[in-house]
Amino acid sequence: MSRQKLRVLVAKPGLDGHDRGAKVVARALRDAGLEVIYTGIRQTPEMIVQAALQEDVDVIGLSCLSGAHRELFADVMAGLKEKDMTGVIVVAGGIIPEDDIPQLEKMGIKAVFGPGTPTAEIATAIKKLAGGS
């Protein structure tokens, strides 16, 4: 039996202490009918994977403004693979240069949302990626 609501973990990996955007997105996703778990700032990739496992999430939204997204996101993806959680959809947002997007997609990130992306667009994309309407 499947759940009524998609469960989304919003996480801030690394030492990035700026979380206003992640909080805005988390609230918008909740308002769009998704169940949202927000981990807070300064999470290690291992902490994010563990939280995703414990919360049985469908989607992980990673937010990074520090410039360490390639390494941190790769570590999250490797941790998901190690825990046999490759079915979890991972999306990303923050300050991510256009040139880095193909590398992120190659590692399995399904969508990248930059600054100014309307929150309704993010919610719709997540629902679509997860097979919803």
C-alpha cells in the first residue's frame, strides 16, 4: 500500500550556514501537499543518507550555496547506493554553475533548481519525477 503524500527530505550538506532558501522551499513543498522533513544546516552526507533511510523518504532535496556541491552531492549519492536506496529521487538547488549540471545529472541528480526558480515549479517537478500529477 502506497502513502498518500510524497515524503521529501530537504537537507543542507556541508558547512553552508545559509538556509533561508531551503526553508522557503520546504514550506512551499508542504503547502503543495508534500510531507517535508527538514534536517537543518551543516549536515554530513552520512547524516543525510541516514535521515532519508529512517524517514523512508521518496525524494531528497539538497541545497548548497558553498560551492562544495560536486563533492557533497557525490557523497550523498554514494551513500544512497551503499544503503541500496537508489530508488530515492534526488534533486538539488542553490548556487550551482550551469557547467556543473551535466556532472550532477551523470551522478544521478534528477533536477537542479537555481536561484529564482518559482517554488510552484519545484513542487510540480518533484511530483512529476515521483510519478505523481
